[in-house]
Amino acid sequence: MRSALKLLPVALSATLTLTLATYADQPFDIQSQVGPNPVLPDIQQYLFPQMHLSSVVGWKSGETPTVAVGLKIEALATGLQHPRSLYTLPNGDVLVVESKAPPPQPITRPKDIVMRFIEKGVTSGGDPGPSNRITLLRYDPAGGKPPTRSVFLDHLHSPFGVALVGDDLYVANTDAIVGYPYHTGDLTISGNGVTLTELPGGPIDHHWTKSLTASRDGLLLYVGVGSNSNITENGIEAEKNRAAIWEVDRVSGRWRIFASGLRNPNGLTFEPESGALWTVVNERDELGPNLVPDYMTSVKDGAFYGWPYSYYGKHLDPRVEPQRPDLVEKAIVPDYALSSHVAPLGLVFCTVDSLPQKYRGGAFVGEHGSWNRLTFNGYRVVFVPFSGGHPNGKAEDVVTNFLDADGKARGRPVGLAIDKTGALLIADDVGNTIWRVSSAGQ
Amino acid sequence: MSKTHAEGNPLSIEYPRSRMRILRQPIHPMLVPIPIACIVGVLLTDLTYWWSAEMMWANCSAWLVTVGVIFGYLAAIFGLIDFLGSRSIRAQSPAWPHAIGNVVLLILATLNMFVHSRDAWTSVVPWGLALSAAAVLILLFTAWMGRAPVYEHRVGVAE
């Protein structure tokens, strides 16, 4: 297996050369796809999807990502097991959700074998250990000592989202929301979990990260349930209740579809000024290097955002049959495009004064990075300024250089959080690190 | 050339021999039924997917075209060795269109395999289906041309 993996770059570069020679990319301004009105080029379907994958090298001692002017960055914790999301508890403790993909879906066509083989080499960065647990970090930034760690919860099922309401801590595993009793200061959860609501899991569990947040009054939970395919290739029946955000009653566990047509919604969080629910969404692949732009959007109750039938309103996807003109007719254009294939997975609003003033009120977005285009896109944390509860201005880079000069991944950003001291935390799943970004002056 | 032709006294003649054999069985004719069956099968499953939009049929097509291409290349390798290694095989007039036609067929089938690696509807409609139909037409021609070297000129037929 290992020697076969060594051959992978050779095979990939041969394929790339072939693809490059056949289809030279038209010059395209990526910036034209950042903002409320992205430029949408014509659909391009290739004989072999454009691919450029970043193999994982990890961080050498002393290496860090690069931060924008006025900021500084440090590794808060290293040597974790595929950390994917973060949650700050009221007392300042930080939960690090370490999570692995569920067992691979059944192979239904030759492409599944090829894609599984390719993904093995690049997305996980080798086996980081057992994972599927939550680690608690307790630290005092002023003290300068590394955080103390404890295993908060273990043996979970591909967890991602966490939300605390009063003394009830909810963990969104890939197949269920499970509630646990939590008391301020707990280093570990001793009580048993109780399943609140089952969520769509396997045997096919294509987009498996279940993002979670609670309404301000604590009565409702919102959970992101990603689609079960790129574009319905596993059959439309596999998409039942997926590509949607569910609203779950916290007392009874009853749920309804709050919004749909969202291919892979993550980073669920409430915008502080308007109180609206926001999400970042991974849009569909294999329509060309500049389609379809991933986006962030406020989520309206009962709204339909297009997937799988259309994108950005009424732009039809020719790969879906039978079509649903009745749904396409009411498809909503999302609020703000982040450009194509950047893979946004983390979203947090800056509600603190400890970071430079320009960030106040805006959104940080963790972009895990592209595979379905020849030149990398994403692999960074960007900032989108907000005003009056709406995006107002161009996204700018905040944390970059997750890739090294050769295009190898030292790390990839996923989930974000603001800690109690007002610093920005970044979960880096292949660098197995939590990064802490704070004002340079402090 | 003339001495290998299957005429005259059956006891004294020598049929054109396949170069690649297992226990005197020629390999190329053993392999060709596999890609032939697959290429015909893809057209049928493509048509069924076109009519039904049921993803299982697109998946069937993807498997058939992939297996067909893999065994098609294997058959081509052994066929080419026979073709290049035996002047008496090359000398038969149907052998040339059989060989050239099958090279074209393999190129089409390879393209078709990549088209079928797309997701959902456009893995079949319209280009996958069109390539599958074109491949079957070429196959009818090349299979006919491959029939003559065996059934008339007895290539690979045991002496």
C-alpha cells in the first residue's frame, strides 16, 4: 500500500499533464467571485475532473501560518488527532472536537475506487490515532504555560458540532445529537449521553460533518445535514432530509426542515446584530475550476437554495434528472460568494474588542482548501466585513500560508472559535494543531 | 504464404499459428468475447438509464465500460503480438481493417469510460450514449472482419 501511494504523485501528475494539455484554463479573475454578485462562467465538464491535491507534510518545529498586519499567531496545542471544530465554554475552557470520517460508503461504481484511493493519500494526512473524541483545553494566556488537557468525551461517532444550553451539552455526531449533563468547571463528562434526535448517517454518509448551534433563547437547536453525494449520483432517495438545516426542539427532540437546497452547510452561527442564522456552504464540484462558488448566507425559514437542481438561483445543473422546475422557481440566491472550491467549513463572528477594531462585527471564515481545480484556492482564514447585519466589502486574508512553497499542506483550517480572552482559535485538521490568533500589541 | 493456405491435402497443410497461446489455445480469441459483451451491454444499460433515470443503470454502464476497456486492451495486446509476429496473419486482407477498426473502437471506449466517470445524468446523456452507440456500430464491423481470419483462414485453428 505504501509503495503504491508513492506512485500516486506520478500517476496524478501524468493525469494533470494530460488534463492541462487538453484544456488550458481560460484566464479568470478569482476576485470576481468574491462578494454578493459572483461572475458565473459557462459549465465545463471534463473527461477527467480537474484535480490538484495537496499532500500533507505537517508543521516543522517553529513554523506557523502567516497572519495579517496587527495580529500574532501561536500554536495553542499540537499533536492532536484530526481536530475539526472548537467550542468555547463559559468558563473559558475550550473543547477541541477531534473527528474522523465515518466508514467509507459502499462502492457503487469504478470512480468510487479511484476517488477513495486518491483521498487516502491527501485529505487525512495519515492516521492521527483513534480520534473521535473531544479534548478539553484549559489555559491562561497571561501565564505563558501550555494548556492543560483532559479527555472530555471519548468514543464518539464522527462528532463535529457542539452546543451548550444551561447544563445541557449537546454533541452532534454524524448520526445523532446526543445530550450530556455538564457543570461549569468539569474536565470530563461522567454522565451518560442521551440521544435527542437521530440524524441521517450511514451506510452512505457522504458529507458527514453535522454543524450545531442553539437559538438565543435555548429552546431550539439548528443542525447542518450535508448532501449524500456531489450531485445526486447516489440516487435522489439517498438525499432524503439532507442538504438541509434542521430545526430541533430541544425538549422533545422533534425536528423539521428549516431550510433546504444547501449542499453542505457548516459553521452554523447567529449573526449578532440581526440575530439571523448564518452558514457557510460547500457548493457542487466537477463543473469547472470556477464553478460553483462556495458561499456564506443568512438562512431564511422555509427557504430553498437550489441544490441539487440549480445554483445561485435558477442556474440549472444539467446533471440532475428529473429536474424540478417548481423548486428551481423559488430557489434563493445566497448572500455572499467566497469563490469556487475554497471549501468553507468554519464561521465565527467577531464580537470582541480585543482584536483590531476593523474586525469588529465581521465574520471569519475557515477555508479548508480546493481539490477540484488546478491552482489551489482557499487554504486560509478570511475576514468578511459586516455592517448592519450584512456583508459590506471584500473578503480579505487573515491567516495564510497553510501550504508551503511546494504546494504541500502543512495544515488546513477547519472550525473557528473566539476564546474567552477574545482571541481567534483555528482548528487545523491535518496539522493537528490549534492556532491562537491575537492582537500583535498585546 | 500460399503453403499456409488451407487448401489441398488437409494432412500436409499448416494453418497460421497464433503467437500467444496457452496449452495450444490462442489467447486473443479467448479474450475478445469479454469486451464485445461489455460494449454491447453498455449500449443497453445506457438506453435503460436514458429511459428510467434510475442511477443503478448508469452505475451498470460505468462498470461495463470500464471492464470492457481493461479487457479490450488485454485482447489488443495479444492480438497485436499475433498480428505483428506472423506474416501469414498480416497477409490476410481482413486482418488489417480488423486491427485498425479495433484501435478506433478502443479509443472510443476509453473516451466513453471517462464520460461515464462523470456524476449522474451527463455521464450518459447525451455523449455517453452516443459513444456507446458508435462503439457498437464499429464493433459489428470489426467483429465481422475478425471472423474471416478464423473461420475462413483458420488463424489459430489447431492443426
